[in-house]
Amino acid sequence: MEGRNYILVLLFVFSAGISQAQENRVYIPPDPPETYHFALPELQVDTVFLKDLNTILFDVRYGWSGRDNFLKNIPIHFEKIDSLNYSINAGLWYMPGKNSTGFFEHNGYFYWLGGEIPPTIILETKSIKQFSFTEYIGFINPPLWFLVYNKQDGSIVFKTNDYLEYLRYYIK
């Protein structure tokens, strides 16, 4: 009986402490979302590169089905491996690529290019366009595809879809 009373007293003290803490709580409104404005040049890219890239990105086995209509931005980051090969990290995002070098639009998707872009991909630079977006969520954009582009023959091959490669990309 004594243990039971002890437990009841503890529950009473605990519940009184919670109600007191809730009364003293002050509401702090969240920070308003930031709005970004930027301008980037529209690029005309090689059609063979675009066809090969879309084959991989929208492939039945490794690709994206396009079900989510809000993921219309595809950031593509290039890194030079050697004189002929470039590593490509691509993903899907709901916001434009404000840190990109340039962009192009194809089939309702915006492709945002950045990094060491191979000179054989960009055919010409068109006019500069203004973009604006409001950032509501602040989390990282993980790459979904790791590819290798060979500038000599223009081929794009699937490098890996390994989770370890994803971790290496963000740990370096």
C-alpha cells in the first residue's frame, strides 16, 4: 500500500510540473521563408548528350518515373576525372539551382548545370533569365545518379547506385 501511495504522489508532482511548464511557455513564431532571386544563362546543349542523359535518368530499371510533379528540377554537377572523363552527379529537387552555372529546359524539366562542365556539351549560350523561389525546407539535395561522361565518344554510363558512393559524395 505504501508503494502505491508513493507512485500516486510522483504522478501528481509530475503532472503539476508539466502543467506549470506549459503555462510558462512562450510562442516563438518560425522564421519567414527566404525568397531568392537570381539570373542564369540559358544553355543550348548537345542533343546526343541530352538523349543519353534522359535515357539513364528516366530508365525503367534505375530511373525516375516522374510521378511527383513538384520535382521538376534536376541539378547536375560535373567533376573532371581525367582529360576524357567526367563524373556526373544528378538528382531531383523541387527548387531551382541558384548556385548553378547555367540551365536548360527539356520536356517540362529544368536541368541546372554546375561544376567543371565539359566544353563539348554546351553548344551556345542564349539569353539570361531571371528566377525567383521561396525556400521552405532547408535540407540537402542528395544525388540519385552517379554517372561517367566520356567527352571523346559522348557516352554516358551508369557508374553506381551504391549507397556508399552517396556517402562518399557528402563526406569528402
